[in-house]
Amino acid sequence: RLYTGPMYMKYNAVLRRGPPAAVEALRGNSYTTTLHAIVSGVIKLGRVWSMPASRHVYRGISGLKLPRNFWEADKHGCCGGVELG
């Protein structure tokens, strides 16, 4: 729940550098250690667990045609994309 709980807004403000009001409310706190721990945990989980082929993850997008490499797995077995953060 570190990233999906109520702190999400603060972490997102740090990663996106906005919206301005949210950045100002941080009062200089960049949550560096917490965000590092979250990323480290996700990376470690990715090494020992893979999503079942039958499972789909959706993100709301509209009017966008995604490139072929989004749908086809690369040499590491990964496909899809990441959100800039």
C-alpha cells in the first residue's frame, strides 16, 4: 500500500513535478528513500514472478494507436509500456 494508498498523490507529485500546488505542499520532501524502496521491491518481484498470460492490464487511453513493439514481447519477454514518472 506504499504506492496505492493515500500517499500516492505526494509520490506522484514528486515523480511528475506537478501539479504545482501538490509540489508546494511537499515543502521540499522528495520521499527519496521511500520511492527507492518501492522501485527496488517492484524490481525484485519482477525477478521472481511473472504475470500469467491470461491476465490483462489496462490503462485508460483514447484515440491512440500503439506501436507494434507495444504488443510483441521483446528478448526479455516483456511487452507493453511504462508511464513517465
